[in-house]
Amino acid sequence: VAAAARRTLVADASARTVRVLPLPGSAPTPAAEGGRPHRTIHDCGRGTDLPGAKVRGEGEEATGDATVNRAYAGLGATFDLFLNAYGHDSIDGSGLPLTASVHYDENYGNAFWNGEQMVFGDGDDEIFLDFTLPVDVIGHELAHGFTQYSANLEYFSQSGALNESVSDVFGSLVKQYALGQSADRADWLIGEGLFHPNVQGTALRSMKAPGTAYDDDVLGKDPQPAHMDDYVRTGRDNGGVHINSGIPNHAFYLAATELGGNAWERAGQIWYDVMTGGTLTPEARFSEFAAATVAAARARYGDAEEIQAVVKAWSAVGVPT
Ligand code: ASN
Ligand code: ZN
């Protein structure tokens, strides 16, 4: 919600895994080396030292802590989407080990990617519950890592809102893929189930209807626009990155529902191709991203309904392609 945490957008090259070719005549590299997650969950014990004590490694059985197990499962669900839908091995495409720390700080109402790992707060028990509860929030945070290793969108203004939107897109797709939900069945909410019952709201954000996710005495009304006419100019939140993300979020929703079927397939593939295609600059604005989705749709699917769906979606939110 609030941009409390600062992520470093510099890729940590030392964290990349190096693929060693087998020597001639030696046994081939076991297939299990690639294409499976390498997860580690740590417990901060309500402190702020990262990563904290290791409590669950890859392949180890569930612990007695549901938060630890949800983080582990959510990392796995995110890994599964990127590998199975796009052939992308972990968030960097090269099998990057995935690390998460839970029980970060006391009454910490946020989760974040710090450039190297995931961090989850337990919530304050007044506004927010445990941030590992919604799997799309886990996917959202890990997708910040995906963006860091791909288009590296600068976390400010329109490129920052695109960075946020890409995390919502892939976060929602993690949930849709895990539940096997097609575009017309999905809730298109981010953080459903995260608010304390006190709060008047269903989720942090809605991609289907930006601006309607909550309307609460303390939090106020969901400030997200769904059209460029309502773009919010502000110096807060890195230029409204969590606010104006409603515009590209809604464009994705419109493209995915126009195409129908599973959103991670054609719409998700087009967005993935834009992020990994090497044509976006880190300072990309909405119109540049939109044009890149049209080019990606054409490159992958030819002159077909995918192009029309994408053009129509961006047009509906007031972004030229
Ligand atoms: N949960 C927020 C986000 O991922 C935290 C932050 O880094 N601003 O956007
Ligand atoms: Zn984010």
C-alpha cells in the first residue's frame, strides 16, 4: 500500500546461478538441477535483521508455522507460473534461488522485495492481516524481482506505475494459474483477504474496477484511476506508482477478458514478451509500453485478434498505441 520500503533496482549479479557444462565423458547434469525451485524461508522473529533464522529449505517438510508454509507455497506457485507458462526458470530466467523472510518487524503492514529477497510483515491486526495470506501478494513481490532482471522499469512516475502494474499482472496470474481460473472466472483483485474485518474493503486493488477495492473511514477511498483522464499527479508514492498502476492494470484486464480463456496464456504471454524482449527502456511511459504490447502481439501471433484485443484495451483506458 504505502511505499514504505525502498527496493534497490540494481541486479545482484553474484546471486545469478552459473550453469556449468559437463566435461566430455562425465555424467550429464541431472535434470533436477534446472526447472525446479530452490526456496529458503527465514523467520525474523518480529525483528528487522535480514534474512533471519532459516526455518525451511527446499524439499523440507512443512513446519508448524502456517506463515512459513504459505510463503514456501507462494514462492512455489510463482515459480510454477513463470516456468510452466513462459519457460522462464525462476524470476531471473536462470534458476535464481528464492528467499523469503517472514514475521518481519512488529505490526509491520507491508511486504516487499528488497532487490535480493522477499520480506513479509504480519500486519498490524487493525488494518492488515498476515501478508502471506494472499498468494497474489506473494506473486506481486516476486514479480518485482522478475522486473528487476528483465525490463528494470524505473520506480518513479509512469515507468514506476508500469513496474507496479506488472507486479499486479503477474501476481494475479500466479493466483489464476494456481486456481486454474480462466479470465472470466478470476476475481482480478490484489490482496483479497488481507484486510482486517474492521476495514470496509475487499482488497488492496481491483484490476477489473480500479478505484472500487475499498472505501474506509481510516484508509479513505481506493484512489486508483482506470483511465488517463483521471491520472493522478502527485509527489507522494514515487509519483503515484501504486495509484496510476490502475490504468495499465485495467488495460491488461480488458485485453485478457476480450481474448477469453486463461489470462496467463495469450495476454500474459504478450506482457511477458514485452518485459523480456529487450526493447523497453527503464524509463518507458504508458504509451511506449502499450506500443510494445502491440509489437509483441504481432511478433508472436501475427496480424490477428490478439493485436485487436490489445489495441482496443489500451484505447479504452486512454493510452495511444
Ligand atoms: N508492497 C509494496 C510493493 O511491493 C512495498 C513497496 O516496496 N513499496 O509495492
Ligand atoms: Zn509493488
